[in-house]
Amino acid sequence: MTFLDSVGISALLAADLALTEAGGWLRLAAAGEVVTRTLYLVGLATVIDCRETLHQALSS
């Protein structure tokens, strides 16, 4: 992802909630600097795990 606005934030929150309720998890891989910064600014990075690479996201 290279862009994230309020619609995307809402979608990520809804996906995280649905996955958590189903016993799963959501991790973002290689989200990009702008997206990662946005996630930290709105506090979503404490809810959704962000990793630099796909390998890191799948290995933890």
C-alpha cells in the first residue's frame, strides 16, 4: 500500500476485528513509509502488527 485514508483505516479496523473474532490475525507487510506513518499517527500500529517484509509477517 502506498496511500491510506480514513476509509482504509476503517477497513483495516473492520478486518482486524473480524479476523480476531474468528481466531485469526492481521499483519501488514511492506506497507510503505506513508502508510506506516499514518498507522502510527492514528494509533493503529498498536492494534495491527506491521512488518517490513512478507517473510517477517509470515514467520512470527
